[in-house]
Amino acid sequence: MISAVTTFHREGYLAQITLNSIERCRDYCEQRGLKVELVFVLDRADALTNKLVREHSCVKAGDVLIEASNGDLGLSRNLGISKAGGEFIAILDGDDLYSESWLFDSVEFIKARGNHIICHPEMVVNFGMYNSYCQQVDQESEEFDVDGLFATNFWTAWVVAHRDVFQQVEYAKSDHLTSGFGHEDWHWNCETIHRGYIHKLVPETCGFYRRKTVSLLSEQLSKRVHIRKTSLFAKSEK
């Protein structure tokens, strides 16, 4: 079984579109014999978002809905993971879209390569405030340079991995408004690489990233938020 952990906040009607996408992913998996558990974390969600999530047709008996007041993406993801029952975990966002084969193909990829693999969609399509597309970077490709992670994040937050990965490496707190630290997914990527996990692209899969004028990412970039200290670039002691 794979648990799809998704955080919702104040997406409003945009949540409906994401839920439709998640439902298609679930149907694709279950038609091929892979059970899907939905774990939705409603972190300080407004009334409309809460209603749309709870009443959507994708939610079935046995799915997990959690109301939280973390106000923090990293802590909410950790909470969702702690309540998930799947052997595999997918991390999704409440306002993005996903190709229907993404979850199933990622699990098959991990089964073929081993539980040290962390899967990312091969392609990212940006839409909304601007339109563009790009291919993400495979850690085993010639284009990958680990030192680049010192300056920028190579991947979106969408990942699929064995649950052991998330038990070994939790998401850091992302309280950028009070501490100046954020980018919990960037930090997680660095920590998992330090632990020996390999970030791979799953062929012919795609994530659709909704670009908004005001978002958590744009706010963090405008405030020049930093990631927390990561073991990947920690100075070794002799």
C-alpha cells in the first residue's frame, strides 16, 4: 500500500482540482492492484477548503483526515507520515496536479531498484502566473553536481519513497517568519543524500506546479529565507 500524504491550508476551490488529480492517481493504482491510502492534513485550513476535502468523492472509509494547527509545512508532513499505514509514502501538495501513473510507477521503480531510492517526477510543468516546463535532475546523471545543492534546490517537494526513508529523515521545522529558516524540502533532500539515499526520476511521469503571485515559496524567496544547517555540507571535524 502507498499512503498519499497531502497538506491543505487555504486553497479553496483550487483544492477541488487537486483532489480530482489525486483521485485519478488512486484509480490508476488500484486498477493495477496497488492499494492507496489518502492522508490529508488540514493545517489551519479555512472552512471552504475543509468542506471540499471532506466531501470529495476520492475520500473513502479508511482514509485519514487530520485537523492541525501547526502553521508549518514540515511539521504537518511529519504528522501525516506518522499517521500513514502504507509501506510507501508519497508527499503531495494541495494545489498542484500529478500525472495519473506517478504513484504507481514510482512504487514499481523502488521495487525494482531498492528501498534506498527516492522518486521524483521526470518533468515539471509550471502553470498559472507563468507557463514553462523543465526536466528535473537525476542524481546518477552527468548533470548532477552535489555542490549545486549548496545554492539551490534541484527538486520539487513531490516525492515517493519507502516509509523507512521518512522514519530515518524527518522534515525540519519551517518557521521562516520567526526564525528565518525554511525550505524544508530542500533541507530534506540534502539530509537524505547525506544518509546515502539516491534521488531518481521516474520516466514519463510529470507534476504540474501551480505558480501563484503569492505563495509560501515566493514569500520565502522574497524574505531571503535560508535552509537549516544540513549534514551534507557540515564541516568535518578531524
